[in-house]
Amino acid sequence: MAEAVAMIGTRIERTDRSNIVYAGLGIVLGVFIGTFSLKLGGIPFSLGTGGGALLTGLVFGWYQSKRPSLMGIHPDALSLLKDIGLASFIACVGLASGPQALTLIKQYGIALPLIGVAIAVLPATISLLVGHFILKLEAPILLGAIAGQQCSTPALSAIQNAAGNSTPLLGYTITYAISNVVLPLMGPLIVGLVGYVHR
């Protein structure tokens, strides 16, 4: 057995412990990177805390794959962190946006939430049709890719529960990484372009 393991690579020891220092360093460094912004044509571009944490997560994950002996995060602890992080994110967005949402709905009427729904539903519907009829992707992978495209972790959780396995992650990972970097960069650009057009 030992000879076979030596030929294949390094044996990964299973443990209940988690390397919280390594994960914490990645999170703190990601948040720090997300605070930096670059102005191009008067428009500030920034990865934001989410984009910065994603970038360091990719780098730290790659480094850990090259050094399997480096202790990672236990799957149960990782699941707990994901659930707490998601719940905290939703709560913070709701608390920050709630008062403004009521004011904007009073000002612009029902058109504003309908536009918000359309912005979320139309790209997902187009992606579903293109992925199914043109790219011929299997449903779990396609739905995972659409969830990643929308940067929607709750949607991924629902898809995984329906699939009964982690196959949707195959489609989710790449599209989520791309969207999480592109969206923070495109937001200021679109706002800047709209402001330029209305001058």
C-alpha cells in the first residue's frame, strides 16, 4: 500500500481539524485587495470585497492543490461557514436596501421591481434556451452554470438539492468566478456611461 501511494503522490490524511488561520488569511487578504480601486476616465473600478475574496480563494485553492499536506477546512465546517455567510449576506443586503427600496417604489411605482425581475429572469431564460438547444448541455450542469452566471449561491443550493449530488458545481464554478469579477467592474462602467449619455 505504501509503495502504491508513493508512486501516485502524497497521501492526504483525514482529520477533524481545520486550518482556520489559512482560510482567515485568504479572507482578510481578499477583503484588503477589494478595497483598492482604479480610476479610468473618471470611473472607479474595484473588485469589491466579494471579488477580492474570490481572487485570493482561487490562488489559495491552487496553492493548496500543489501542497496536499497543507491542512484544509473540514467539509462540515465549510458548510457551516457557507450557510452563515449566505444568511449574513442576505440580511445585510435586506437591511441596507429595504428603506431605499420603499422610497424608490413610491417614486417610480411598480415599474422598478418589474424591471429588476426582468433583469434577473431574461438573461437566465436566454442562457437556458441557448444551453439546452444549441450547446446541448445536460440539465444539472446547465442549471449550475446559470446559477453561477447570476452569482446566485441560493439557486445553486436548490439545484444541488434537486439533483441529489454536486454535479451542478461543474457548471457553476467557472461562470461564478467570471461573473464575480466582471460584475463589480461593469457596474461602475454602466453607471458612468449612463451619466455621460444624460449630460
